[in-house]
Amino acid sequence: MMTGLDNNVIRISTAVPRRAESRNGFRNTARGFSLVELMIALVLGLLVIGAVVSVFITNQQAFRTVENMARLQENARFAFEALAREMRESGGTPCGATAVANVINGGGGWWDWGKGPLIGYDGNQAGPQAFGSGPGQRVTGTDGVLVLTASLFEGVVITHHNATAAQFTVNMPNHGIQNGDIVMACDSQSAAIFQVTNTNRANAIIVHNTGTGNPGNCSKGLGLPTVCTANGTPKSFASGGLIAHYSASFWYIGNNSRGGRSLYRWGFTGAPSPQAQEIADGVTDMQIEYLTAAAGTPPTLANGYVAASAIANWADVVAARVTLTMETGDRVGVDGNAIIRPFMHVISLRNREYVP
């Protein structure tokens, strides 16, 4: 028989306790990744990274290609602009005179205006700059061209010319012409190339005597025909004529210091010592053909463009067709090599233009 104490009996339960529940009523099921799940995640991650890297490399290659092509086209534009500007002005004189005397000793090479103010050289013809493999030397098989002109953008006005004393008086003392400069004097009748032997800026005097300078003058007479004696052929230039620096430049393809090729200008304006200037990078070849005006009344154009070796008289050349071969600085072509592009430009010589 149970007594009242039965209500105080402590019952001990052997049932398994329920899994703990979170405060929001949901069971806590947090647990780690299995090895298989981790491997799958790594593989998926690698695929995503690979796709991103592939897109990055493709975009980087496309950027390098666009950048190299833009630089190639920019160099081509600049090369043609610089070369065409000088070739177009070849034979130009500040006064427009076409008869030109030359009293420079030797009279050839840089000073050979009589042969023609534009003279071409085929790839196997030696020119003012020698062939070679050194920096700045000309590349064998590439054409060159010698351009002669007088600066049309500067000059001083002749106020008086004392031909007997071999001196000019000009309109300003600070004329920028120095001893030893090669210059051209001209008026409406003729022009003359000579070396300045002395200047007096205080009195605005420019002297063209003989017996000094390198190469020096063979005569103080600046008239035509050129006679290399002490007095030569006298000529007094009219007041209002001009004196400007003489310019001679040889354009060619040369080796640059970076192991490539560039378009070079080797020449001078005024000073008789030529200097080599790198004009445009990545120009690997230059080929030039020339168009002439055949003699006759009226003169007629030749049937087509020909190489320099086929020109008999350079004074007859009226136009040139220049082809520059350009190469990108990096190997960005689809074949893993540099991209090569040829560019062609036709240059009409203003001072030799033919109008039918």
C-alpha cells in the first residue's frame, strides 16, 4: 500500500535527451565540409580563376596590339610629314630665282645644286652617309635621297651689296648668321650659294670673301656662270633681296641604338658640319621612284615612275613616290612576330611642278 510519500518519489528517466535547439526554434545543424565537397569547390574555383586569367591575357594582348599599331601609324604619319615637307620644298629659293651660282670650294656633294636640288640613291648606290651596321649608318638595300634648298621661313633683307668689297649690308644687326655659315643670297634675277667669311653685327655686315673658312669660297664673284678665280663673275644683288641659310639633308634608313631601324635625316642648315638625327622609329625600309617631265615644247610627263638609277637628269624630276615599310616595336602579330605594314605617299615637288 502506497503512502502519501509516493508523490515525492523522484523518477529517473533513461530516455535520450532531445537535440539542442537554437533560440529561434531551429535545430543547430552546423558541421564542416567533407573532403569531396572541398575538392569540388577547389576545382570550380580554379576554373573561374582560369577564365578570368584568360580574359585578362586576351585583353592585355589586344591592348598591346592596338597600342603598337597606333604607334606604328603615328610614326608613319610623322615620317611622311617630315620627309615630304623637305622634298616638296627642294630647289626652293627665298626669292623664287631659278638660276643659282655656287662658289663653294669643290662645288659637289652637299653643294651640288647644279646636278639637281633633289638627288636619289638606289639601295646599292653609295650616298653621303655610308653603309654599315653601326648606329646611324645606312642599311644596305634601302633607298636614300639628298634634298637641297634654302630656308623659306627665315632670312634677312639686303639693303646694299658691295660686290667689289664682297660684303652685304642687311636690314638688322641681330640677323642670326654666323662666321662659317653656308647661305644663299638672291634677288629676282638669280641666287648664289657661298660661305660667310666674316660678320659685323654692329654694322649689319655679312662678308663673302675668299681665303678663309672650310670649305671656303673659290671666288667672291657671285654671278653666273660660276668662275673660280679671285673675282670670278661679278654680281651685285639688288636692294630688297634676301639672304637665308642653305639647307642640305640626306634621308635614309639607318640602324638605331636599340637594335632596330629608323628613318634618319643627316644634314645641316647653315653650319657646314652635318649631324645625324633619328626622325621616326620602326621604319625598316624606304623605296623611292621618280617621275620626270620630258623635254619638249610643251614638256610632257614621262609614262611612269622609275628608280633613281634610271634618272638621266635630276633637274627633270617633278614628283616622287615614296614607300615606307613600318614594323611594330613588339611581336604582337597572330603568328608571334612583329606586324609589318607598307605605306605609300606621292610627293609633288613644288618648285618643279608641271602644269599641262
